[in-house]
Amino acid sequence: VQPLVESGGGLVQAGGSLRLSCAASGRTFSSAMGWFRQAPGKEREFVAAISWSGSRTDYADSVKGRFTISRDNAKNTVYLQMNTLKPEDTAVYYCAARPRYREYTSIDPGAYDYWGQGTQVTVSS
């Protein structure tokens, strides 16, 4: 069983919106959670993160004001609402969990223990 499963990716025009979901199983959800993305030929980069309680959120400068991370602990799901999408947002988006640090988010992909398989987001100009 995959501990993290992303969904919601797709093709959208610039200026449009998408909402990504990350369903977690077992103890992986009792974690700080993050979203990262990786475009072809580029390194994986931080997008947003949220603590277990939801009291702390962090965003990359490139997405501040456009993306919102949230979670529904009753549904074991983390969301990434993406608005005003730009072609440079095109990438595979991954969610990640760090169960050892429930209230401490991180922008470092190496700080996360579990990863989903990724979902493709393509923004056309």
C-alpha cells in the first residue's frame, strides 16, 4: 500500500486553477506534510508545507499569494489549492511526509521520509 497518493493534476490554461490532493495512510499522516515539484531537467523544489495541527504553513516565494496548503485530518488528506497558474508552474508535484516532526515543517526534501508517486501539472500559455 502506497503511504501517500497524489491526485488532481492535469492540463490547465494560464490563469486557471487546480486543486491537488494527497491521501495518506497509517502513521504517515501524523506528520508535517509538504508539497514539492520537479520540472524536466531541474531539481526538486519546495512549494509549500503544513504542520500536523495546521498552525504553521510555509510557502516558496514563487507561489505565495497564489497557492494555499491545507489539511483535513479527519480525512487523512492534504490539499494544495493552486490559483492563477503560470506556465512556469508546470512540473510533477509530489507530496511528502515527515512523521518524526509533526509540528516542524521543512523546505528541504531530504527532511521528508515518505513520498508519493507524483501527479503531473501542465499549464499552457
